[in-house]
Amino acid sequence: MAYDLLDGVKVVELSMYAFAPAAAAVLADWGADVVKIVPPATADPMKGANVIAGLPAKDVGVAFMWEQMNRGKRCIGLDVSVDDGHAVLMNLLRGADVFITNLLPGARRRFRVDVEDVHAVNPNLVYARASGHGDQGPERESGGFDHTDFWARTGIAHGASQAVGEFVPQAGPALGDLSSGAFLAGGIAAALVRRQRTGRGAVVDVSLLSSGIWAFAPAVIASQLYDIDTIPRRGHLDQPNPLVTAYTTRDGRQIYMSGIRTDKHFESFAEIVGRKDLLDDPRFANGPARAANARACIGVLDQVFAERDLADWVERLKHSSTPWAVVQTAAEAARDPQTTANGYVIAVHGEAGDYPVVASPAQFDGVRPTAERAPDHGEHTETVLMDLGLEWDAIERLKSQGVIN
């Protein structure tokens, strides 16, 4: 069952790559009718076969980055740089509720799709801009990617790198794009609420930099209050709380603890791991003692966890009041019973059969989300134009001129 929260909301998306398309995908998940505009003769980078380096050299029949960012949309191949194509775009926007773009300011001016251009034909439209560094400041004209603006520039990479002493690359592709896209979708939804109440349109801005700083807010705030670079991140043996670190099991897996520093939690933990004798050790007898001897306590717990395999520890820790989790691979996360029970990874049916996409995070009314496959390049050009009232002769003329495909 598809969500209907945005049923009747019409969205026009003029963008490529991942950030802005991710925002539109969330809106499509929520029931909006999203029309994605692509250049007639140019494939989106996310649709290419080799967008992610390091994958096995095999054809799985699914451009999964394209599918994740564009499921549930309709797609029209349209050259907005020429007058006839621009006229079609403006016609689309007259009847739209939302316009989403990641075009840079120069391109928006060149294609005549800046705020003033669009609001001239639809003053009440919600105009949403996805950018690298924000729409103000000396770098507003330049672009950015999530590896640079979300990961490196916000302090996140610096924080992640402290513990290992060398730069830690972003953990995966589109990490900042997908997060920022969800934030932008939320901003659009808020603007639509105001539009419904007052009739006023809006300009919504989210950047990779803004969402990364939001995600890293505690460290950003602390750096200013305490005059430090960031909240320190330490290596395994240097953690100040022995119950906030990862321990390696006998079979080489890791369990990450996130324990509260209280005597009650440690007493319960010591009993569960079969080492109540630690409570009699003056080095670990209470919170201040454990903090002063954290390295020694971690060393002892390293030995404790190394005595049993992961399966044994999972069974034992089921009764623990200390939060913990197995450090899982992406493949394990996809198969996690909680992932399955909540429908966080959903099946989409396409020409290659069923394949997975990840659902957008919000769920409504206890209903598991669904999604439809992403469109082919320009798959809905003719039907979208006929919906606008174009006759077949006009469509054929635009096609012969290369304005559409």
C-alpha cells in the first residue's frame, strides 16, 4: 500500500546525481506525483554501470543508485536550454506545487529557472534548492559533493579520523546526499503546510554543508564553548568509559557497547559476562575508580570477550540493560530481523525481477512502505506532454527537433 499523505501534490524535479533526486524520491514515497526532467541525449551519472568503484565486475541488471534515488517517479526527456523546451517546463510548473533543483546559480540563470523566473508563472510554488555550501556566501556559485561538503568540511571526517590517526574516507556513497535529501523533503513538506494555510509559496534551501553541520552539532557547539577543535575521539584502549567501546569476540566479530557510567549498570554487566569478581577489584569497584583505570578495565574485558564466539555473546547479552549491538556488515543490516520486520528494505519489481531499495525513514499509521521502480530515461515524455494538452503533431515536432526524446 502506497502512502497518500501527498496525494495530489505535483512535483517537478530538474536535477541529477543524488541529493535533490533523493528529496524527490522521499516525496514520491509519501504519495506525490513527481516528474523528473532529464536532458534528452545525456544519461544521468547515477544510471551508469560503473558509478561505484570497488564493486565486483558483474552485471546485476539493476542501476541501483538510479533506482534508490528515482523510484516512483515519472521521467521526461526535455532540453530546457532551448525556447521550446523552456516553454514546456514553464507549462509544467504552472500546474505544479513544488520545484526541486540542484542546478548552480549560473545554470539556473542560463536556463531561466531561477526563483524569479519560476515564481513569475506560479507565485505560490514551493521552490526547493539543493546545494553544496548554501545559497549565500562567497562560494554560492560553486558546487560540492557529499564527500567534500558533508564529510570533510563539517568536521565529521576529522572526528572519525582521530581514533585511527589517519584520514577516514566517507563510509559509503551518497551518505550525505541521502541524509540531506530527507532534510530537504521535510522542509518542502513544512512549506506545503504553510502554503495550504496561507497560500504563500516558499523558497527552501538545504545544503550538504548545513545538513552535515546539523548531524555533527554536538561537536560543532562544544568546539565553540570549550575553545577546542572538536570533542575528542579516542582509540579503543583510551576510551574514558569501558562500556562505550567495541570488543572483539573469539571468532573475530565485534560488539559495540554504549553503557551508562553507573555502578548499577556495571554490576549487571559483570554478572552477565560471568565476571562478578571484577566488582571486588578496587580498580573497578565504582565509577570514579573505573574511569581512573579505564585502560586496565578495557584490557580485562578484551580478554573476557575473546573467550567466546559471537553467537554465545549475543545470547548472553540479550539480558543486558547496557545497550549494545553487533558491528554488522551492510549485507547483515539488510537481513537484520528488525530491518525485515519494519520494512526498512523493500522489494521493487522491474525487468530484472525483484530487487531491493531502501525505504525512506518515516512511516505512517503503522503501514509498511512500498515503492515502484524508477523510470527509464524519458520513459514518460509523451504521456506527460499529453497530460499538458499537447497534440500529437506538436509532440512529434519537438521530438524531431531534439527538444524531447
